[in-house]
Amino acid sequence: DTEVTQTPKHLVMGMTNKKSLKCEQHMGHRAMYWYKQKAKKPPELMFVYSYEKLSINESVPSRFSPECPNSSLLNLHLHALQPEDSALYLCASSQESRGFVSNEKLFFGSGTQLSVL
Amino acid sequence: SQQGEEDPQALSIQEGENATMNCSYKTSINNLQWYRQNSGRGLVHLILIRSNEREKHSGRLRVTLDTSKKSSSLLITASRAADTASYFCATPNAGNMLTFGGGTRLMVKP
């Protein structure tokens, strides 16, 4: 199984709502990532988990809260988002075999298209 | 921050033609990767080229790397309509995380 599965595929939420994005992989990868992508722009790194511990937070606002319950699952909890947070949210994973994650191939999910009204 | 810049930003060709995309980056790297993204979907890894390699092939893809010029190119030969997608180069940043260039949007007309 070489898939990264993201749910839901689409999400519309109001600024006062609380929602969660979910990501799952069963490749035994120990690094998992959240990226944010605006239309016609490259993906931008938000968070990195390595061995279920948060290792990178790219100065993301606290209204985004990541969680890694186990080595296969990654969640992104959303609360009090703004319309400018509307974007495609991508989850990815990599093997994290030698600590040099930039040498590794990333496997991406299909993303969650988020609209904040 | 974005390390790679891609050129051109958009490219439109006929089926059967070759497509060449270029990526320039700012700091020394130990590898460079290319990814493809179909509209509104996740990215798919195409190829990784290490700093001690000059050229790499995978099917109809040919990637070159010139570390002296801090640039890479992706050539797709005999393009097909199914190659229509955005193509991104990715390089390690100072924190050893992959960052993506601005991308080239390729359209292959049947």
C-alpha cells in the first residue's frame, strides 16, 4: 500500500466552526507533513512530525493545531479560521530513515480543499 | 521560504513535442527533486537527482543538474495530453526540509 489517504476531500466551514482534517498512511513512514497550497502557488510547509513528535512548525497561527496520535495517523484541527485560510491542504509522508528527510521522496495525499466562509 | 524558481511559469505545446522546464535555486544542495501535480490533486514524485549526478533518466523524463549554475532542467519527450499538469522542482532549505519552486504549468494539446 503506497497511498496516503486524506479525508474529507472537500470541506466548507464558517469562521466559528471547529473541524479536523485527517491523514493516514500504512507504509511504515515515520515522517509526516502538512502543506498548505493556494491556487497557482507551490505547496508551503506548515508542520513536520518525526517519530510522532512535532519537529517543525513553520510559524503557523495557533488556529491550526496538528496532532499525531500514532505513526500512521496525522490530524490537523481547525478553529476560528479566516477566509484567507481557504486553500488545498496536503498531507505527505516519507520514510525518515536517516534523519535527512530532504533526501527522501515524499508521498502525497490528494488533499482537502478547504473553503472558509 | 522559496528556494527554487521555475521557468517558464506556463508552457503550451502540441502532443508529440518535447517540453523543457528549468529550475534555478539559490544555495548549495545535496539533491533536487521533481514532482508533478494534476489539477487540484496531490503531488507525485517523478525523479530525484543527487548533487554528484549530472543527468538522470526515467522513461520519457530526462533531468539534468548543473551545480555550478545552480540550475536543473526537466525534459519530457514525446509529450502526451496526459502530461498536462504543473511541475515543481524541490530543494532542501536551510532547515533540511524540502521547499518547492513556483512551478511550471504545462498544457499539452491533443
